[in-house]
Amino acid sequence: MINQPSNQIKLTNVSIVRLKKGGKRFEIACYKNKVQEWRTGVETNLDDVLQISNVFVNVSKGEVARANDLKKAFGTASVDDAVKEILKKGEVQVNEKERDHDLTALRKEIATLVAEKCVDPATQTPYPVGMIEKAMAEAGYSVKQGKNAKSQVSECIKLLQSDSKLPLQRARMRVRVTIPAADEERLREKILGAAETVENEEKRATDWETVMLIDPSQFRVLNELLQKEVKGNGRIETLSFAATANNTGKA
């Protein structure tokens, strides 16, 4: 049996992995986030994964599995072998309070990213995060716990645009890109390929210039392209943020 203080410590930051086998339940107590690292091969040292090097029938009560139960279920009395199988095949237990907290934090993170990427089409200004969260609830958006916030943003925006009453439009940047005239033929297609709308392009004796609307994520792509290809002889300027095709011609 494990004494009470040890129980109290491990239950505050423990990940319990459970496997039902041979009609019995087996559990191990792991450090948080280490189970996934073990499964992906990032962590290979069992001592760094396990809080307590033992197999339990109930971690929270400190009830250790008996050797003959391990042998019957796993074909071996080796604790390490049983632990490895539980780690590989078992289910990570997440308590309800913790799951709710994680989902709330993830929902907030998604809403924050949506607010950064989108605007009100009428005013071209961002919405408060709280308003985005309300629209997510209205549209019935379901947060996926196993995926990070960034990977869920596009799907969330599409759902808000189709199933919520909140008018939403992806923010755009209006930029001016200028490069030497000698590089226009070589780079024009790559530069214009980053645009959603090309408003203007002009070739002069010394340089070539275009004004475009781009997704903000393309700004870094264009900047890196200029640094690599024209080495300080080209430039990209932001003329306005959250511009759309509807206000073409306005700086």
C-alpha cells in the first residue's frame, strides 16, 4: 500500500493510464504529457514516464496489482513488461473537471486566433474575442480536443460564416511591392501568386511595382522572397490593414 501523502502528491499532477485485460483493470501513474512522448518515441526512459514504478488495480486508492494477476493477464510477472503494454495500449484517463478546463482554454485560443484573422466587413475592424466565442456557440462549433488551436481556425471561420449571424470576413493587407526592373521577368509570377487581388502594377525604367491585397500570412513569404532574390534591392510596404476588394483605390 502507498501512504496517503504520496497519494495526495501524485493525484495533483498525475496522468492515469488504464487497460482492461483478462477481466481485470490495470492502471499506472504517469507524469503529465509523458505518455504521448513515450508513444511517439521522444521519451524512452520508463523512470521519466512513471511517477511510481508499479502496476495498480486502482491508482487513486493505492491498490497494487498482485503478481499472479499480472502473470495471468500479461503472461509475465514482470512489472516493466506489463507497464510497457499498458503504456502502449491503455487509455489515458482525464477527469471531467480537467477536460472541461482544457476545452475552455482551447476554445478561447481558437476564438483569439479567429479574432486576429477576421474583421467585420462593414467596418473593417476586428471583433472582440468574447463576441467570436458567442458566435462559435451560436454556430454549434465543437472544439476537437486532440488537435491544436491553429489547425482548427479555418474550419471554425467557415462554420461561423455559414451558421452564425455574425458577419465575418478574413482580414486582408494592402501592400506595395517594388523590385528592380531587371528582376521583374524572373520574379513577377511568384510575387503576384501571393496576391488575392492585384490592384495595380507598373513597370518603369528602373523598377517594377505592384499594389496587391494579400492574406496577412503572405507578408512574411513575400518579405523572405525579396531578401533571398533581390538582396536588399526590393521592398514591401504595408499601405493598410484589413483592406478588402470593396475599398480598392483607397490607401
